[in-house]
Amino acid sequence: MFGDYSLGDLGSIFVMQGFAGLILFSVYVLMALGLAIIFGQMGVINMAHGEFMILGAYVTWMTSNFFQSYLPSLFSGYFFLAMILAFVASGALGMLVEWVLIRHLYKRPLDTLLATWGLSLVLQQAYRSVFGAREVGVELPQWMLGSLHVTDSIEVPINGVFVMCLTVLITVGVAYVMYKSRWGRQVRAVVQNRIMAGAVGINTEKVDRYTFGLGCGIAGVAGSAFTMIGSTGPTSGQLYIVDTFLVVVFGGAASLLGTIASAFSISQTQSTLEFFLSGSMAKVLTLLAVVGILMLRPQGLFALKVRK
């Protein structure tokens, strides 16, 4: 298999394959962070998480079209505004969904699964009615196109570097909010003992609503990043929901560090196997390895101790 390649060529290929794994890792983290907050912190099985992500992608697409048509001179910077709008739109919809639907289903995880699955079908049909059934693509600014030449034989795509930088910023921001801010302490208090948190004056309903909105908002930002690697359609979110849940469960519910470690392990394993095998076989072997580990350690890589 490797007879036609020199050691230098093989090294370059492995480096580029590793970088592809880092890009996949960044996408997994962006998608899983919001779900880790919703599923890990609140115990809500949100099957509509992919649709919140796609809402962010559609908002990015509309922002791109608006700048192309009305503000072409500012088109190079539209993506930053698009990410903010995607966060606001998905977060606002998430808070509305929590108030209308989710707040009535706490402590009934199977009911949240069915309700959010139905919600995902409703949102898919809404996107199909508003935006059409055909997939759409986002026009990226010129500075996001092309590659960086690390060496003569190693090139890394600029948009991949941007996604990784975005992932680092959002992860640091979420870690600060969850572990250093007053609101984050309230969220963790509600997770560990809801009754006691309410007894000391924490508005648990408000915490729940903002937490669900934050998770959905992060999904919207993930949707913005998604437009750089794929086209956007009404059902595109369903392609990633299984991988996203897998990352969260494998890492350990309610563990931010576990989510990051899980995304890195799965993405690098899958990317490395794709070098030797087909993409589908690499994914199958990766899933089998994760399932095997979960059978030995059902709580995931990192588990949060919660008082009952």
C-alpha cells in the first residue's frame, strides 16, 4: 500500500490527515457543547438539536445574501455578524421551546425524546416551506478561501483554521460561564440538587430557560461553522445528531472536559482509520470501539458525582 510513497510523503500525508482530524474534532466540539449543556446539565434528550444548528446555518445564508445584495463593500466581515445573529435566533427559539414545551416534561426523559423528535419534524417542514427543499450554499469571504502552505507538501485550509480558532474561543467562553460566573454556579447547583437550590432562593425555572437557550444558541453558532464544510438543507441536522449524542455520552454527561476528550478521541480515531480504510468502514470501527468502551464504563470517560 505504501510502496509508492517515500517516508517524507508518508509523513506529510499523516500530518494532513491529523489536521483533518482536528477540523472534525472542532466540528464535533461545536455541535456537542450545546447538547452537553442541554442533555448533561438538564437531562433533556433534545432530538431537535440538529434543527437548531441548521437554523443557525440558514441565518448565516440569509446574512450572506443580504450583504451580497445591499452591503457588498462590507461582505468580507459579514460572517462575524452572521454568527452573532445565528446565536440569537437559535437561542431565542430555544427559550421559546423551553417555555412552551420542555418545562412541562422535566424528570420525564423519554417524553422529552418523543416531544423533541416531533419538534424536529415540525422544524424540518417549516424550513422546507420557508427556504425550499433544495440545499443551499453560503458564499464565503475571499480571505476564508485557499490554504496556508506550511511546507512544500503540507497545506491546511484557511476555513479549517478559522473553525478551530472559533471552537477554542467558544469552549473557553462556555467554560468561564459554567465554572466562573455566578449564573454558572447556579446552573451547577440546580444540577446537583434542584430542591435545595430552589430553597436557597435560586429561580430554577429561569435557570432552566436560560440554560436551554444557551445550548441552542451554541448549536446555532455550530450551524454557522457548518456552512463552511457542507451545504444546508432542511434535513441536514439529522446527519449529525447521532454523532453529537455519541460524543456527549462517551465523554460523560455534564462534563465539559469529557465532551472535549470524547470529541478528540473519536475524531482522531476516525480520521486515522480513514487513511487505511474506507470512510464508512472507519466510522463503523470507531462506533464499535466507542460502544465497547461504554459497555465497560457506562458513565463515560468523565462522570459528575450528583447528590440524589
